Amino acid sequence: MQIADRMSGKFINNSRGMMAADFIFSLTLCVGLCIVLFALTFTLSMSEVGQYIAFSTARAHAAAHVDPDQQMAQGMAKYKELLKNPVLKEVFANPNGGWFTLGQPTIKNGLNGSEFTEYKVDLKEIPLTGVRLTFQPKLLNMKIAFLGSTAEDSEAGYQANLTAFIFREPSQAECMDQVKARNSAILNLSTRYQTLGLATSAKYIPLEDNGC
């Protein structure tokens, strides 16, 4: 039987070239792993840059201003200013499509229940306010030889939230309302306070010192 197989050429007597095939396979696999590691490390670096943009936007929004609407406008203006930077625009807002994209800011200022409620905290009286950006690393969505796709859904890819929690300072309008409410509360403590307060109500001028 073996003699017949040898005569028919079923046995491979020459194994030259097997090492070359193994080398090509190993080289391709190593190159694929290097590409994945580069994409991962570069994505982590750019996520830190995106986190800084979220923090800067939240910090601009948190500063005191005339009213909460103006505070929100300041936050949006800071976000747009950062993305107009030539370097950051090329990375995060490339009109031709880049490796990373940042979504529009979601600003929670704490008014009328406007806060991030999906995070579980022990202290319920502390509102989670700030800014959130949607970070999409398109660089991680790739197909590597012998490894396949890096994402379960190649069309959706990956997405993460970059959030900066900063408590907003009270605005001038909110401070004025609180000072007026405080004056009314003091006058309602006693009739003698009402007499003194009403006697000088025409001269009473509420002031705020950015501390309420």
C-alpha cells in the first residue's frame, strides 16, 4: 500500500518552503497585533484630550454669569472655540472624516431636575451636574488578517461618554432672587421686623456678592 502511494505521488518527499509559510503567517499576525496595540494606545491618548475638552466646557459653564442661560452659552462657546483649534479640529472635527469624533455637549445645570441621574451615589442631595461629550473612536473599528473584526458590530463601532462633573456657581439672577426671598423671610419672622422693614422698604436695595 505504501509502495503504491509512493508511486502515485501522494507522499510529499520535499518539505522546502514550509518555514517560509510559517514566517509569513507569523509576520502577518505580529503586524496585526502591532496595529491593534497602536490603535488602542492612540485612542486612549485622544480620549484624555477629549476629557480635557469636556472639563474646559464644564468649567466655562460653571462660572457665575447674569443668568443660567448665559452660563450655558459660555460653555457652548468654549466647546466651539476648542474645536476651532487647527490641531483639535483635524482630530475631532475633520469634515472629510477622521479617526475620532466628539458629539455636541450635553449640559446639565441642576435646574428643574436637570442632572445626570444614571449614576448611583449615596448622597442624594448632591446633584450630578456638568457636561458630557460622546466620544467615537473610529480607529478601533477595523478588520485584521487572521484576527477578524475588532468590533462586534462593525457598522456601529465603539462609543463612550466623556463626562466632567462640576457644580455650577449661582448666577446673578438666582442670587438676587435669594436675597429678596431672604429679606421677605426676615420681615415675616415678627411684626416688629415688618414695621421696621416696611418703614424703609423704599430705600431697601438688594445686593449680591457672588456668594448668595
